[in-house]
Amino acid sequence: MTAEQKTNVALFLDMAGDYLRDGYKRPSRKYSFSGDQVSPICSDAVLTEPPVPASGETGGSALEGPGVEDSLEAVAAEVRGCTACPLCATRTMAVPGEGVSRPLVLVVGEGPGADEDASGRPFVGKAGQLLDKMLAAIGLSREQNCFIANVVKCRPPGNRDPLPEEIAPCAAFLNRQIRLLGPTVILCTGKVATQALLKTDEGIGKLRGRFIDYGGIPLLPTYHPSGILHNESLKRPVWEDLKLLRTTLMDRDETYIN
């Protein structure tokens, strides 16, 4: 084989290995062939294996994801072009998420509504406005120290709950975001998001009010803001959850001041 043919074979094997291992193509290596000797010369990028998730995480392989060359921008671009489930045919805009790149809190909801579908931004309708007030009450905001995302990135028709076959393709996007963001705490709003992340059928009423380990990250379930809009009796338990979140942030991050 010529040196060019050997190079093409080596690059193909690298690519195949990347996709079989973690579904993500890492930066290409450069090869220098001399006879039967092969000496890989790494490019400027550092080629390392993805971090191993903490043992005993609740979500199974929840934090498995791509290597160090990934970025929030890359995830957002892939979300906007995704056609992996039927929701792509009915969406106006996909909603990757927004906020700071190294948040204290990652807020996870179930999926975009009509306002989010029209704007491409998460939690901007009435429930989103309430969420902003909830966060502000304990010194948090999407502009300063939070990132907001959903378990599905496209609006289910009629704002129905997303189906398992719609949640599954989006799981990789959320997993990558969690890996890249490295939040101090995850605040999971509502039954759908909580059950999707924790892979449980237990109701939100039983799950809320306590932290659950999620791959080494404390995850706090609470009621969805839309639930509060329909049932004001949920205000008190949500406020108790927010106070618990505030106390935990004070204990875990010295940059948090409330």
C-alpha cells in the first residue's frame, strides 16, 4: 500500500472507533508513515478520553458524552438541525437552552411551549416569568449564574407531555450540556423532567424536597412553575425547595451570595 492509502485507512479506523466508542468524532490525527512503521503525530488539540462518570450515579450513563472538543455552541447547532424524532416536523424553532457557561444551577424543564417555540428561548412564557421570579428570590438568574434547558428541545404539539421516543433522542444533547456546564446543582422542575433524568416512575410529590445524587451532582426535584400557576397551594412546598437549594449553594460554593 502507498503512504496515502495507509493514511486513508488509518483515518477511517480512527473515525469508526470514535463513533463506536462515544458517538462523537474527535479531532483528526496526522500520521507519518515510513515503511511498516506508523508514528501518530497529534495535532494541536489534546486528545484525551472523556471523563468517567462518578460511580453509583442515579441516571446510569447519564453523564457519558463526547470528548474535550465539544462545546455548548456545537450542541446548540446540532439541536437546531436535529431530525431524530417527529417533533422536528411540527416545531417553529428548536430550543437548545440559554444561560451562563459555568452555572451554579442548571434548571431542567420538560419541553418548550408555544412562546419558546416561537422565540427559540427556554422558559419565556408565563411559567418562565414565574421561574425567573423564583430564581431571583434566592439570588439566581439566567444572566448571571444559571443555565436553563429542557429534556426535549422541540415543542410537543398542544403542549402535551413529551413521549419516551421523543425524550430518548434528546437525552444525548442534555447529557452533553451537563458535562460541559458542570453545574454545582441541578434544579429539576416537574414530573416529566425529573422522571426522565432519574429514570423513575415515582411521582414528583414524593421526589421533591430532597436532593438526589445524579452522577456526583446534587439534583433537587420540585414542582414545575406551570403547576403553581394552576394550583397556588404548591407555592409553599416550592418555596421550601428553593430555601433548601439556597442553603446547599451556600455550603457548596463560596461565590454564591444571597
